[in-house]
Amino acid sequence: MELRRKRAYDTAEASDGFRVLVDRLWPRGVSKERAEIDLWAKDAAPSPDLRKEWHTASDADWDVYANRYRAELAGESAPALEELADELKTHKVVTLVYAAHDENHNHAVVLDEALRELL
């Protein structure tokens, strides 16, 4: 299986395969038709508290955030992560869709790593 990441604001393409929204909140200004989401994996996204902390702290440290999210994925979100991994195994190409502006420092990067470990 090929695992990819893509912003929700980028155009959906057939080559994206199975598209999974990995945000807890629906991306602003993106219609459900335009997003072409096959699965919304809310429970595998960062907790509301962690998400708010990351988006509101002007001095947020990426490594601290990523480690806290990894801890959530290993703890309270572990069942959601395992369920998502099981679903993704049935698809040849999967694209994790996220709304964050920074393509290198966002929760989809951490989730991608965690899924690769399970797959």
C-alpha cells in the first residue's frame, strides 16, 4: 500500500486513491463534494486540547507537540489508530488529508509515521 499526504485545500485527484480526512474539525471553506473524502478519521486526530494548544501557542515546539501526539496515539487513541490501519490495508493508495498550512510540521506527518509502523 502507498501512503500519501495532501492538504484539504488542494484539488482531489483520482490518483489520491482512498482519501482519509485526519482532522478532528472539517476544513473551513471546503465543501464535502469538493473534498471527496472517503473516510473521516476524527478519533485518530489529536485531542481537542492538544490541537488548541498547537494552534494557539506562538512559541509551540514541534518536537514537544509531535511527542505528545505520539503518546495519544499509543494511549487513548490507540484503538482508533488500529481501526484506521485495518481499514487502510484494503486499499492500494491512501491519501491522508489535512487542513494545516505547514506541510512538514502537522499532525498528519506524525500519523503517517504511526500508520507505517502498523502497516
